[in-house]
Amino acid sequence: MKKSKKVLIIGGGFAGCATAYTLNELNHLDVTLVEKGNQLGAGVRTQYYGGHPYTFGPRHILTKNKEVYKFLNNIVPMRKINTEFLSYVEDDNEFYSYPLNMDDVNKMPEKTKIQKQLEDRSLVKIKESRNMEDYWINSVGEVLYNKVIKKYNQKMWQVESNKEIDTFHWSPKGATIKDSSGKGDKRAWTESISAYPIKENGYNDFFDQIPKLKTNIVLNSNFKIIDLDKKVFEIDGNKTKFDIVISSISPDSFFDNCFGELGWIGRDFHKIVLPKEHIFPANVYFLYYCNDEAFTRIVEYKKFTRHKSKNSLIGLEIPSKNGKHYPLPFVSEIEKSMKYINLFPEWFFSIGRAGTYRYQCDIDDCIEQAFKIKELIEKNEYDGPMPVKRWENVNN
């Protein structure tokens, strides 16, 4: 029989809850999950406004991993969806497909110049790009870059120039242009499973399952570090030593920002109900705005939830310093996050978007990380802090 181990999970968002769910299958673990809020799920939890279900930002799952989809589908039955995105270009007063699509390029006023720039592309130049501006200009040409990429990323990342962004291959849209060859296929993703829970309450049943497991849940927790190296913490006045710690919060918070506070982009999120049953075109879930307006994206939640109402709720997102939602895509910040992560003691895992300081760490990545942690604990083969580089094979 394996010796019992005490496990602490810090943070009750998707990463923490997915880990708690997978570790529940290991009978020799005594798991405690602490969450500073009054409910599990964080921004992925479905809330209601005027009876309309919504989450903080769209939360569909996108994955090529069938085991990840199966895991989630067994807990909260999912509905596969074919999402289309559109970008509004003010100069043309036109909505174009996002990611870029050759069918739309052929409708643009500058199509001849764009096609010439696309023909002149060089794979060598693309690979040698050193910042986001160069990467996109080398990939799609100056006209398309200025039309749909430049201003969007400047306001998304709150920079004066996209040359400041020196990591860029993470972009989920890629630098290629989709060619649907007149077939009208405008789907944003064609090689991955795109899905959302069938029930209106989204992933809430997943989060509500966690307290029914063996896991000890502490909400509204008063949480303090007593001795990080020995993994001793105080939870609501009680000191406890743990064998394994799994954290989904920003790693700098454990070390008093000794290397400097990690940078984040937050969101001001506005809920707007409009007096119309449906707002967006049939299969369009997202509208992106790449001009001088303050907001970056609008989402119609009824597309995901299938909520029935004579009105429709949209969510409007404005980049701000409100919250820690997106890690900054700067090499200096990523290197700083690694300094913190490498300070963690043995058997300390840093997971999720906040814990790994990875922009491209979504629901599917959190589940894959939970799978990996369970495997390592089961085999007892883990011997140090889990730096971001160790997650690369899990996430990609």
C-alpha cells in the first residue's frame, strides 16, 4: 500500500479543479483545495445577467487531444460547434474573416497589391523575424498587417509599437492565410475539436462535482505561507505541512516579487443586453475590432449557451490593468517568470495560465497538465519544480 500524502491545491479555477478531479482517483492522497473566492470556477464559471448565462470571456474548449475531450464530455456533456470569427476594418467599412481568408482578400480594395506582397514572401525572413511587427509583415505583407493586425495587437497588449513584442509564434491565429477556394468554409478552426457544454450553466456541474469528491474545499480562504521550502502553510489559522503543492496562481506572489512583479494585461468587461433575439450572423461567435476603438472583441453568448430569449446578451472587452488575465508576451517577462518558478521546492507544481505564465494555456492545456501531474505522482517520478519548459510537451 502506498504511503498517504498530503496535497495542497492553490486556486479553484479550471486548472485547480481539473487537478483535484484527476487526483481523486488516487486513494492514497489527502487533498485540500484553497480558493480565496466564495465559489469554484473563477472566470470559467457561468454567471447570469437578466437571466442570460455568460462567462468572463468566451470559454469554449479547443483541442486536438481526444482524451481531453472525452474526459470533459464525461462530466459535462459537450456540444461540438463550428465557430466563425469576423474582424471589422473601419477603412473598408467591412467585416472580414478572422483568421485571414483568401476569399476575403480577393474582395479587398488593395487586393492586387496584397497578392503581390504575398507572392514576395520569404520563409527565411519569416523565420528570422525578431518581433511581432516584422513577423506579420514578413508573413502577410504591409497592407494586411496595417489593415487587420497592427492596431489590434497594440491595444490588446497596450504597447506603442508591436516591435516591443518579442515573442509571437504563440499566436493562435498563425501567420498563414486560409484558402477556402471559394467553398465558403469560414470556420476559424478546422483541425481541432471546438465545443461548449450542452447545458446553459456551462461548466458549473464540473465545478460543483469537486466538493462531492474526497477533496477538502476551503472557500474564502485566509491563506499564508509559513515555510515554502518545507511546504508549510497556514489555512484559516491552522498550520499544515504538505508533501505536494500544486499552484495555479502567479509564481511571483510566493516570493514577495523579489525579481520584480510580473506584468499582466487585464480586462474591463461590459455586459450589454440588446432588444433583438439574435445579433450576429448565423455561425459567427466573435467580432474583433482592429481600429482605434478601445475594445478588442464582442461576444454574443447565446451562440454558446443556446439560451432562449427575445433579447440577446453580448460581452464587450476592453484591455486594461484590471486583473491578471493575459501574461505579457515579452521575453524579459517570461525569463522573469522562470526565475520564480525555478525557486519552487521539490514536488511543487505551477500550473494553468497564471502558474505557467503562458498566454496559450487554456482549458485543454489545464486538463493535460492535470493528467501529467496524476501520472507523475502515481509513478513517484518527480524530483523538482515544474518549470514552464517541462509543460511544453504537454501543451503543444
